[in-house]
Amino acid sequence: MSANLPLLVSTVFAVLTTIQTALVPEHLTVIIGRPSNHTMKTKLELKYGDMELQFRKNSYVDVLTPLVLDETSREGVLQLAGKQANKGHRLEAELCRSANQPDSSNTTECNEMLRGLYLEVTVLKSSLVAALVMVVGWAYFTAWSTSFYPQMLLNFKRKSVIGLNFDFLVFNIVGFLAYSAYNVFMYFDSNVQAQYEEAHPHSPIPVLLNDVFFPTHALAACILTALQCFIYKRGNQRVSYVCMVLTAIMGVWALVGFLATWFKLINLLQYVTSLSYIKMLVTLFKYIPQCWNVSDWTAFYGNPVKFGLGVISIAFDILFMVQHYILYPHRADPDRGDVEQDDQTTPDEESGNVPDKEESKKRIGEEDSSELEKLLNKVEQKGMDQEGNEGEEEEENATKRSGNESTGKSSKSTGVRQTQQ
Ligand SMILES: *[C@@H]1O[C@H](CO)[C@@H](O)[C@H](O)[C@H]1NC(C)=O
Ligand SMILES: *[C@@H]1O[C@H](CO)[C@@H](O)[C@H](O)[C@H]1NC(C)=O
Ligand SMILES: *[C@@H]1O[C@H](CO)[C@@H](O)[C@H](O)[C@H]1NC(C)=O
């Protein structure tokens, strides 16, 4: 069920989005050294005979012959040959003409085609990479998305939310709400897309289907978890004042942005982008209490928020690992021993928790950091599809880890736990 759900939803999304574009499919993948044929179909009615489309030359992919859409079937074959690895290069039409119209380059039909044309080609070095990108992408995505459920299940079983960090929950809801708004508008709204196109010519919309599904699903999961907080036993836990104030500030930010958009001081793209920065702020807020010095993040490219999230999360992850495994390897253990049986912990984190397994635990730590190095390398590789997801994934791991950290350190919650046991 949960495995089929992402597929189902993505299909629905795919269907919804293809309705908008004049030519489908809108995303194509080619492998270097292997020319391929792709059957394209238009939803437009071709009143003036076959339509020919010529595409602008680019350094990533060759379009071997012009695309000719058949008048009756509305289909044509696009022959592509990849030249240079690239993630989602947008093909642009240079010329459009209809067979039965000598001067057809500006018929309404062609205008409609050019307006509705959105065609992205991803060029990969090998089919192995193509398969890997897909498998890893969906694996990350599934792992990330299902990670919300153990907590909910646990709350349900215990009929209690004691030990759950309410501030985290509030921040998550605010963050995912803002981030969902950004991704949904970027992915579905043609106005926002046009504005993006204008602001960043020749660069593809930096939002993928995963980016839409993930935060909306996460938002729903967090809201459900929040509802549990109203229903189940919660002791004297509450949302902290600091969290309330920060949330209020972000709310004001969103409201001011909304008014500015309403009065046309900024456009919708600028507004949703400003919302996406809320997500980044939230990520920072969530981490700051867990450690002392905030990391540095420098360069931004493409999708700054996605990139920033990744950088922040990885930086904090490294910091936590250094803290936990190198700076204070022993200090954490006694505390963490009793966290083991308890909630909010990932199985992999907790598996090596018994004190006499110190050695194996260190090894796990090392493996983690080499995994991280790999990750970092991957993030740097621009040709990859998955940077954002990895960032998110890491973020989530860190969230859990830091959750452990704080429950371990806070004597109050330890006390609660002991009374429960
Ligand atoms: C693509 O189609 C053209 C024309 O029909 C054909 O000559 C070519 O061999 C096809 N290429 C592939 C890879 O199927
Ligand atoms: C279409 O092109 C023809 C010839 O180039 C020109 O006379 C005509 O004004 C154009 N129509 C539009 C709507 O641009
Ligand atoms: C940040 O680190 C420096 C030393 O590296 C330390 O002196 C300072 O107190 C730290 N900042 C905070 C807020 O703890």
C-alpha cells in the first residue's frame, strides 16, 4: 500500500501536468553514444497539415531531424543524440511551420504550440546511471516519506505523545507548508513558470515531481502527528515561547509577502520564493539549539533553497558526528542506553547502543562519514538528479539524531521516561 501510493500520486501528478503542455512527453532521457527515437504527441489540432518544429542548437543534445507531427495522428518522432551530460536541458523551438500554409510561422496554431512547448532532455553518461538515479531517487524518497510513520504509530500505541518535541513539530509544519507552497506553484502554475523563465532564461524549472510530492506528504504527516498531540496524553509539555515567537515572525513575513503580491509590488514567483526561504530558516531554527556554532554555507546555484537545505543539513550532520563519535564518545553512552528501548529513534542509530559494543559503534560512525563523503561528492556532481533529496534525507537523519541527542541530554525527559518504565 505505502509502496504503491507514491506511484499512484506521481501518476496523477504526471497526468495533471501533461494536460497543460502542447507536446508530450515533456521529459526525455538520452544516453550519450546511443541515439534514440522518441515518439512525441501534441494535443493541438493541426488544421494546416503536418507541423514541423525545428529546435535550437545546444551543446548537450543534437536533434537529428526536425520534428514533424502528422496531421491526423498528431504524432512525430524526435531523434536525439546526447553530447554532454546534463540534468534537464530545456529544448527550445527555433521554427514552427505548417505544411499547407506558406506563411505559417505565425499561425495561431504555431503560436499555441510555441507557447505550450515545454521539453526537457536529461543527458546521461550511461544507462546504469539512469537506472541508479531512478532507483536511488525513489528509495530515498520512500525512506524519507515513510520515516514519519513510526512516530505516529508509536504515539497511537502508547496513547501518549510524551517525549515528542512539540517545537520540532511546529517548525516542521510551518516549514513544510511554506515549502509545499513553493514547490506546488513552481511545478503547476504556468504564471510562476513563465516568471521563472523570464528571470532565468534557458534554465529548467528546478522543481521535480519528488519535490512536490515529498513536502506535501510530509506536511500531511506532520499535521496528523499534531492532531495526535491534541488527542493523546501529553503531560505538561507545550510549545516553547521562543518557537511561538519565531513562528509568529514567519507568519508575519508570509502575510506581508502576500499583501505585497496582492498589491503587485512583487510577483508570485518572488512571493513563493520568499516562502521557500522560510523552510530554510526553519531548518536552521531546528538545528541551532542542538549545537554551538552555526555552520558556514557559501555558494548557491540553481535552486538555492534545495541547495541550502542540503548544505546546512550535511554541515550539521558532520558536526553532530564529530561531537558524538570523536569529541564525546563516552559521555553520550550512559544516557543513550535507556533511550534505546524508547521512541523517536531510528533502528540503525540505536542498533549499536549497548556500552560494550563501543567498538562496533565507532565503526558505524566511520562508515557514516565515508557515506557522507560520497554524498558530498554526489551533490557536487551537477549532472545528478538527486541532490535535493539527499539533502532532505540527511536533514531528516539529523533531525532524528538531534532528537536523540536532546532527549539524551535533557534530564527532564529522561525522568519522564523512567517513570514510565
Ligand atoms: C530512428 O528513426 C530513424 C528514422 O525512422 C531510423 O533511421 C533510425 O534507425 C532510428 N534510430 C533508432 C535508434 O531506432
Ligand atoms: C505573420 O507574418 C506575415 C508575414 O511575415 C505578416 O505580414 C503578418 O503581419 C504576421 N502576422 C502576425 C499576427 O504577426
Ligand atoms: C563558537 O565557537 C567558539 C570557539 O570556536 C566559542 O568561543 C564560542 O563560544 C562559540 N559560540 C557559541 C555561541 O557557543
